Amino acid sequence: MTTHVITGAGSGIGAAVARRLHARGDDVVLLARDAGRAKELAARLPGARTLVGDLAAPDRLSWAFSHQPMPERVDTLLHIAGVVDLGRVGDLGVRAWHSQLNANLIAPAELTRLFLPQLRLDKGHVLFVNSGAGLNAHAEWGAYAASKHGLKALADSLRAEEHQNGVRVTSVYPGRTASPMQEKVHSQEGKAYDPAKFIDPESVATTILMALDLPRDAEVNDLTVRPGR
């Protein structure tokens, strides 16, 4: 059975991917920030396993994992969680920078490091859900875009390092997607939020599963998904 470790499974793209993989009978291991959240996620997908680790504190992840059962194998590591806090460079404090860099860049790097021995053994796949902001930066998106540009660099470096070990690495760059994060962004932008105007998380999930299911003779490196309306 294929085992997937997934961050961000509580909502949006992560929830859609977790549902799809669980529905087809794959083994899903859902990362939760605390025990209460882990219980909620397990209740949504009966039979799913959970791991507790707070992406806001990447330096504590190794310690947290050492105190709980870990999956015996890892076929895919799906970095889908993310946080955003808009603001001009001249206004954003260090706290906002740290929170976004920790969750969006440093935690994925640390999770990858911790699971890499299993991924090498199983010739696995690391998939990063990045963002259009990982390719272009705009006013008031400085901290978030910096974290996502860094995530692109992490993925590119990891791919170059691990190709010889049979580990595939994919970055997915979705445009604006209907999700709680997008609702928060609209609130910060002072705009009305209409989810019908944006990509359905299920559509992004479809592209992610395509990359995961690709035969081993090929690899999707970068995949950009944009609104179709």
C-alpha cells in the first residue's frame, strides 16, 4: 500500500488531496499541529493516521516525532500547508516574517530532512504546493512571496541532489484557489470574497494526483495551474 504524509490536510487543497488518496485506499498520514487537531482530522477520514508536529516551530519537529509512532515507509511527502500575512515591507514586523518563513519554508525543509531516508529507500516523491507568489512578487506580498521563492529554491536543490537516489521532486504553482486562506487574503485586501471566481481545490488535487501517478519513466518538475474563468 502506498503511504502519503500530508501537511495542510485540514482545509482547501490539502483536504481535497487527502480525501482523494484516502478514498482510493491509500495509506494517509496527516500532520496536525496539536492532539486536538489530530483527533479532528482522524474523525474526518476513518482509518487515517496522524502525526503531531507544529509547523510554526520547525526546530521542535524532530523532538515531537521522537515521541510518537512513525510510518514504516513513506512513498510521498506532500507539503501543502501554508500561512499568509500581507503587508508592506515597511510595515511588517519580524514576527510576521518568522511565522511565514517557518511554516512555508523552514518546516518543509526540516520535514523533508527527517523523512528523506525513507523516501530514498522507497524511491519516493516529494511534492511542494507552492504559489504563483513563488514565481512573481507583488506589493504587500513580500514576506509570503519570499517564503515561496525560497520553497522553489528548496525544491530545485532537492531535485538536483536526490535524482540519483530515485526521489522525484515536484513543485505545483496554483493560482488563486477557493480556500480559507484565500478568504483571509481577501479580508486583508479589503475585498469581497466570492469562491466561485477561483480555482476549486479539487481541480488542483487532480493535477497533484496526476503528478504522483505518473509512471516512473517520467517526472513532473514544475506544474502551474491558473484559473480557467
